[in-house]
Amino acid sequence: MLVGREHELSLLAERIEGRRGIAVLGEAGVGKTALVRAAAERAGKRVYEAGALATLSWLPYLPLRRAFGREFE
């Protein structure tokens, strides 16, 4: 449940529906992932999640490989 985030949720869902580029920034643990998941659900879209660690920066396209489960050239 997201408390006090209706404005952000509505705005993000609108952007997702409109297929516009989005960047969600904030400190660790403030609910960025929960917000994106809820907005995608509201917009009826699937979320592909990925991430990477700075210590693995030598692995090319790691976030994309994790999100889509395949290799990229």
C-alpha cells in the first residue's frame, strides 16, 4: 500500500500509459520500486525489473540481461 503518494502514482501511471520516458530517483528505501510497480499495474503494463552493481560494471548490458533473460551484443 502506498500512503500519501496518489499524486506521484497518478502522474507516473499517466506517463507509462503515454509511453513516455521516465526516471524515478530517490534515496534507497523510499518506495521507488513499489511506486513503479503500482503505477504499472494501474496502467495495465508489465514491469521488467533489472539492476546491476558497480562492482559488476565489467559485465556489458547486465541490467538488460537480467530483465529480459537473454544476451545482448
